[in-house]
Amino acid sequence: MTNENDSQTLQKIKKVHDRIVISVGMVMGIALSSYFFTFGMLIDRNATFMLWFQMITSVLFIFGLVYIKPLALLLAKILLSSDSDCRQMLKGMKVTDLEKG
């Protein structure tokens, strides 16, 4: 029974992790796409603050996309911290543990 419970808990963690990866990836991708089309407009308007904001956040988004799976695991740990079964399983979990199981 405990093995089945662990399997269900692992499936729940994987499901939450996958949803976070997809959601965060889509938001970052859409933001980067809209940044691409507004860089020229900001240069023409001489809006230096917004241009710097977009440049800094686009670099952060690119790093976020490179490290999206560890970032999503951190967010999953935060979201599932109230569930005791998930908390125990997430304690020492790494991204490779999710890909194996």
C-alpha cells in the first residue's frame, strides 16, 4: 500500500511540475516575443527606462528558460509544501529524480 501511495504522490508531483514548466515557459516566451516587437518602438520614443527594463528582464527570462526545470521544481516545492506526503518526498528531490521515476 505504501508503494502505491508513493507512486501516486510522485505522479502528483510530476503533474504539478510539468504544469509549472509549461505555464512559466509560455509566459516567458510570450513576454520575449512582445519585447522583440517593442524594442524598436522604445528606441524611437527614447524611453530609456523601459528599454533598460526590457533588456534586463529579457536576459533574466533567457536564464529562466535555460534553468526552467530546476526553477519549476522549486516552485512545486513551495506549492506542495502544505501536503505532508509531498513534503516528505520533495525533501531531497532533484530534477533527475523526476525524470527517472
